[in-house]
Amino acid sequence: MALSTKPQVLSLDPQYLGDVLEDVRRVGRATGREAEAAALTARLQQRIDAVVNLASTAANKPRTLTLEWADPLMCGGHWVPEMVDLGGGTNFFGDKETGSFRLDWNDIVASQPEVIILMPCGFEVKRGLQDVPLLTSKEGWDDLPAVRNGRVYVIDASAYTSRSGPRLVTGLEIMAEMLHPDLFSGNIPQGAAFRLRGQLARVG
């Protein structure tokens, strides 16, 4: 059956948080909701700016490892390294121009991460916790600074890091609190993340 009108196809393939906001504006223009899209993206940009401004006052930028997969080991890609940078961390693997790629465990140990965020692509916290033993069983795990200082986290990647959309801004706020709990608080929704410290303890 023929369509009465020719459909308009929008291809949305963002790499950065700014691209995500622009995609919202594009959808708004295409659907006759430009004003609503502009208002939404303005609020999101304000939240991003608030994180960046406060994170810029931090005394340090902790070395941060984001893992989108535990077996094989793969780092976060696209907007994830950018989120680490904006939240006040130092990203060691990958950058805004690359997707996720495989890592060597010896390279991870050599980087001595001060914060580790496990974010299995497309999975929630409960599923992410199932992959924790794949990491804790590795030689040298217990000696990593992040492990010694109780700064290993599992985040709801399905909601806050894997999918391009407005909730990435919440993901940025969550990361900022993980990286700088002395500066940020109250940014982690209920059930959005867990912290490993001997026993698992809920964060947020």
C-alpha cells in the first residue's frame, strides 16, 4: 500500500553530548516541536555547564577507567571519554573520536586507575554485577588504587551511558559524583549505581 506522504528519515548517530542535544533539536524541527526541543536542550545544557563549572574547581582529576565490557575487556567509547573529562576525571583509554575497543589487562594495571566504572553495554546494574568476578579474579586487581580505596562502581549503562539520549546528562552527573564525591552529591538516582567496597553497597 502506498503512503499518502513521503516520509522524512532522520539519521541520528551522535558521538558527543553536543551531538545528542542537536539531535533533539533536529527531531523538534521535524515534528513541529522546535520550541519544546529548544527549551529541553537549554535545560540539559545548563546541567552540563553546572557539572563542568564545579568539576573545574577540583584539586585533582583522578585517573579513570571505564569498562563497557569485562570479557573481552573493552573501554568506553564515543561520548563516554568526554563524560569522564567533563566530570573532572582523566580518561586513559579511548577518546571522543573512537568507539569502544579491546584492552590488554597489563595495560590497565600499568595505568593504575584511581576510579573504575563498569558499564556493560546495554545492561542494568543487576546484570553488570554478574561480570564483577571476571575482574576480581585477575592478577593484580586487589592492588589497583581504585580497588584499594573502594572506588569501583557499576552503573546502569542501559539507562545512563550506552544509549544516545537526554539521560546521558544524568549519566554525566552520576560520573561527576563518583569522581568527586567531595563536590557533588544527590546526583545518583535510586538503583542507578553500586559501589564495591568489600561487600556491595548501593550508591544513591
